[in-house]
Amino acid sequence: MPLMLLKPGEKGIIKRISGKDDIRLHLAELGFVVGSQILVVQAASGALIVQIRDSKIGLDRSLVSKIEVEGNV
């Protein structure tokens, strides 16, 4: 399921990251790798604030659309 379908307070496990190599590399450097748990902290207009590991990160709609998760874990 797309990450944008998770609501604030819901967790998921990253299953796939799509996009060009530079986008995938940028997300990986931020900690977004397959198998990582992600928590949606806040959502607004397609943009999300998420917690991954010990960091909270804001993602715009274009980056959110690249991440697929297994929801509600």
C-alpha cells in the first residue's frame, strides 16, 4: 500500500521504494530502506511528517509517493 494511505499514529514496514537512483539514494541516506519501520506523525495535503528510527522527517508529496509499505504493524 502507498505510504500516503497511513493515518497519523499508524505504523508500517517499508516494502519498496521506487523512483530514479538519485531519489532512492537520497531516501536511503535519510534512513528509508526496505524493512525499516515507519510511523506517520502528522499528515497535511499529501505531505507527511514521519518517524523513522529516532528521527522525525518531513516528506513532500513527491517523495511520499515513492514509498510503499505494509501497513498497521
